[in-house]
Amino acid sequence: MSLSARPALHRNFHRLAWFAMIMTASTILFGAFVRLSDAGLSCPDWPTCYGQATWPQHVEETIGHPAADIRPLETHKAWREQVHRFLAGALGIEILTLALLATRRRRFGSAAVVTACVLVAAGIPLYMMGWHATASVLALLGEVILLVAAFRWSNSDLARAAVMTLAVVIFQALLGMWTVTWLLKPIVVMGHLLGGMLMFAMLAWMAWRATHLPITLAEAPKLKWLLRIGIAVLTAQIALGGWVSANYAALACGGGSLSLDNFPRCANQWWPQQNFAEGFTLWRGIGVDYEGGILDGASRIAIQMGHRMFAIVVAAYLLWLGVRLFRTPSMRGWAVALIVGLIAQVSLGIANVKMALPLPVAVLHNGGAVLLLFVMVSLLARLRAPD
């Protein structure tokens, strides 16, 4: 039975899913803008900003608040961080709405979703009062309720996917909190980026399935496996890009310097001194301020070179996949979108290095990853084998 014929799927579900997907992409790009403009710690407390729901306009407003002892107010940056939190909060409400719509006809479905969200919401004021352990337990209980419910249900009415997406957005909120409280810890920053991409992919998949516009091909099963591999290698590259950004390694090869050949070579060398062991140490403890990075040059070069080398693998595979899709007449539009997106993404990556990471180009580079992910997830959701 088609999704459009299933009475359990709300008639507006697909519209809300598309809106939430667009909102997620916007939040990812704005988050990249916040991170790349060094505004990630501009509100040292969470979820408020120097104790305010919005953000202070003058330094005098922060006097006496504990956050002022951590970092002085920079108004031109604080608004960016707090607006990003507002966008994330609005997105959370949208995904909660999708989960409630998808589970409204499941036994105890709405009750499970509401109970989990109440537990998580109750933990926020407790966290602000310093009861961190209790708040963490409540958030964990909420996540467990959602995951148990999701795996008990089928996905015929997208209930499982919607509830798992809600679980992801709650964990994203925790990662956003840890990004601030753990002072831009690289593994958390990278995880926050991957969580955003995962939410985007899940919403895109749900939106297409709810819209029900299948592409029927005899070779659909094989193509879907090739797409899954493409999504896997792209995700690995996104993780490496997040690691580059979180460790401030984008210009490790001397980006923007007129005296250095920084691409395709690195600091005038094809294989400069590198420290992969130190560069890819994922956990370094808590309490270190990672803003600006703490690694030496050899470690940052290792991170940059790792991102470059795997980019060759990803580009080769996605180019081959695009050509493979182009040979199927009904896939040519998607193939062109994949190949053009890939060329644009590679060009933006090179421009970041050659032009010393200009903010618009760096943000667009994040957008390129979103576009490539959208193309492949869209095909994965729509392809069907003939009955």
C-alpha cells in the first residue's frame, strides 16, 4: 500500500517534514557561520546568555553574573550564538510536532513522546541550578523512552523515523550544551556537526517517503547499495572536515600566504612533517579551552592532509557514481546535480585554502556538503524496484 493511502499518515505530514528539513539546513549553515566567526563561546552559559533569554546589549548588564568571569561580553558575537540556539529550539518544536503526528494512532504513542519531552524539559532548570547529574539522568531517561518506543514500532507510518529524529534532536541539544560548557572540545564540535547532518538526512528521507514520488527501476536495489556507500564516504569526509574546523587546522598549510605554496602542496612541500597520532587524538580531558586550537603545527598539518587525502577518495567515488547514474535516462537530472555539486564542493574547499578561509566561502563549503547529502538521500528514499 502506498504511503499516501495509509490513513495513519497525517495529510500535512509531508509539508511539515519539508519545512523541518529546510529549517535544519538553515540551522546547519547558521551554526557554521557561528563556529567559523569564532562566536561559539560568546555566551559562556547555557541555555541563557549571561543569564538573559536573549543577549546583553552592554557590558554593564553582565556585571555580577558568573559567566562574566569566564569570558567578557562581545555583543557583536553573542547575538549569533543565541540566535542559533533560538533556531535550534524552533527546529526541536517542529520535530516534536512531526513525532506527535506520526505516533498519534499508536497505542501510548503520544504519551511516550510527551513523557520523554517532559523529562528532558524538567532537566533544563535543574541543570541551570547546578544539579547536573540529575538533569543528565532525566535526559537519559527521556532518550531511552523514545528509543524503546521507536524500535517497538514499525515504520509503515513513519512513526519509528519521526521518534528517532526527535531522539537525535534531543541529543543534539546536549551536544550544543557540551560545546559551550566543555569549551569547544573538538570531539563534541565534530559530533554536533554530524548530528545536524543526520537530522537533515532523516528529515529529507521522511519528506520524500511522505510525499510518495517513487522512481521505479529494475536496478534500484543495486543503485541503493551504491548510494549507501556514497553516503558513508561522504559522512566520513564531513567528519574529517568537522575535525579540521574544530582543531583550527584549515590554514595549517599556510593558507593565504603569498610566500607559501599551500595547494596542492602544503607549506611548499608535497609531504611535510606531520603528527597523525597527536592530530587524531579524540579525547583530551575536560577543562581545556580549545578556542583557537591547542595543537602544534605538525599535528594540524596531519589533520589537514588527512582531509585532503580522503577528499580524493570521496571525489573519485562520487564522480564515478554520477557517471553511473547518468547512463540511466531517468537519473540524468540527479546525476548532473551530483556531479555539479561535487565540482562546486571541491572548488570551495580549494578556495578556502588559497583565500585564507573567507567566511562566506567557508559557510558555503558546509552548504555543499548538505547539497551532496540531499541528492543521495533523496535517491535512496525514492528508488523502488518494480513489483
